[in-house]
Amino acid sequence: MLFLILLDRKTYNVYMKILYYIPSIDKSSGGIAGFIQPLARGLGKLCELHIATHKKDNMVTLENCELHFLPSRPKSLKNYFGVKREFLRLLDQLHPDVVHSNGCWTPYSAYTIIWAEKLGYKTVLSPHGMLEPYILKRHVFTKWLALKLYQKRAIQKAFLVATSELELNNLAKLQWNSQIAIVPNCVQIDEISSKTNYSINKSILYLGRIHEKKGIELLVEAVCNLKEQLLGWSVSVVGNGDEAYIQQLKERVKQAKVDDIIIFHDPVYGQQKFDLYRKSDLFILPTYSENFGIVVAEALACGVPVITTKGAPWSELESGHCGWWCDTNADSITNAMQEFLRLPSTTIAEMGNNGRQLVEKRYSVDAVSSQMMELYMRLKGVGVSSEFGYVK
């Protein structure tokens, strides 16, 4: 079967078989599961797509692909020989054109690259922000050990995919591999409706994993700075994470006497999640480090203005007049929130419409799937005429 692929206004008759490795597609695993769900829908129309992962209780639903389950415990080397045996069997069964692994620091994200490359397969690795400076400075000894044992070998052998120019530059600075392409994450824009009512609900939203790198304490400090202006407002923090860390945040909120403003909620998924975006007047991601920030794209797709920090690669918020891209500190977030609170609903609606248009143009499933397919075609030597931005 040939796939008809339209790239750069030209049609190519191509048959390709792609095998992905993903440590987890559980709903609670965050970024990588959120990355593959929309991508599989589009990419699976352009190639024969297979995904190897480990079975979980609450997995996201994937379309246009075939799932293959490897032995469990993806963060452990305990099942090394079982995982290796099953993965090599899968390679022998499928003979994929490209093996694309995702993530770093879980052993099999690296070993699947090492095993495939040794057998002569073309390999691709998407670090998903796990090689960003902020991450590399945390748990230094364990990362040094992982680099020595397996991680650096995988990075050096594979073609790397960054989701933004910021991530590409940070990967290039490591000087471990100069073969790097930029392919952003995507959003299922056709399934996300934009808000139509911009009357102020006095609702601000953070949604995502509750983790130290997300900078939620900066949001708490900004709310403390604006306590008087935020009377009658709610700031919802929606997600899950380490219970001890969440409890620390709750105690901090209570001590600061803003527990009537900042409310913690369990995670939501599917249409409930998008309903929550649309009910919000503003979305905030106060992160220290983000390779992409899919929640920013989702909020924009819902027509919601966004505040995020320069820890995330979203300068387009300002150039596209759909939000604020501020320094990674509480004062900058406070200033951005103050600006938002002064805006009339007509301006907020204009920003929301600008954000929706930005996502439709740059981050749709079709646009990103075509970019990823173009990368695979180039790796296999299939000629395409368009310029593809990567470092050689």
C-alpha cells in the first residue's frame, strides 16, 4: 500500500513503516502521552505507525496506529532482558524504516535506540525537554550515572527532534549531537472549539502536572502581590503530582491567606479539560523549564489569552498579540497579571481570537504530522524539495 503525502505542495507516493517507543501513555504521565495522542491521529494517515509501550491502567486512546506492549517497569533495569527480547522480536517482525524513541532518563528510551541502531535501523530521539539546562542541574549524580551507562550513547547515535528553537539551541550547546530538527507538538484543533462568550468570569487557570519545575510557587507569590485586585476571583490549580509537594503548596497558600483565591483541583481529561479552559478568562503557566508547553497551545486553541515565562518557548504570545511572555520570576508574572486585569473584555476577546488563529496555522495535527513525515523521508533518502530547518 502506498501513502499519498502532500509536502510543500508536491505529492509523493511513499510507503513507510515507523515504530515509536514511548515509556508510558498513561493519562497521568503528562507531556509525552499528550504529545503522541494527536500526532498518532495525523501521522498514522501518512505511514504505517506502530507504538511500543508498557501497559498501564489508565491509558490515553490512540488512533491510526497499532499498539505493542513490552514488559512493565519502564523506569527500571530489572526487566532488561525481557524488554530487550520483546523489542528485538518486534523489530524482526516489523522491519520498520525508522525507530523513534521518546524521552530521556528512563533506561529503555535509550536502549531502544541503541538496540535498533546496532541492527542498522534509522533512529530518532525526541528528548521532550529532558535535556534542558534546568533538568540537567537536578539530581546531578543520577543523571551523570545514566549518561555513562546508556543515555549519552543514545543521544549520539540518533537524529534528535526538538520542539522549538529554544530546545534546539540548548541541545546544540551540549555538543553531543549536531543532527537536530525542529518539529513542534500539535493540537487536535478540529476537536477543540474556541470560546464565544468573553464576559468576565473572574477565573484564572493553571492546568498540568504539579511539579517543582512548573513554578507554581511563583504563581502563589504573584497572587499574594495582587491579593486586593483579585478579590472575588478564583485561581484554579488543576492537576496531580507528588502528594508531599502538593501539600507543601497548600500549606503555603493557607499561610499566605490566599486559600480563598487559590483552589486545588484533581486533574480532568478530554472535553472536561477543554470546557475548563473555555470557562477561564486567563491561563497561566509559570514554568521554570518547558521544551514546548502543550497546555499553552491548548489554551490558545480554546481562545484563552496566556501568561507564561521565558522558561517556555512562546515568544509568539507577544508577537501574535495573544498573551504575555515574561521573565521567570514572581514580579514579572505579577506585572503581566496586572496588565490583564486592566483589559476590557473586547481586548481579551481579540487576544483570544489571535491565539486561536496562531494554533490553527502552526500547530494543527496535519501541519505537524507532515513535518514529522518529511523528516523520516529525508532520513530514508526520499527526496523532498522544501527546506527543512535542522543543524547538521
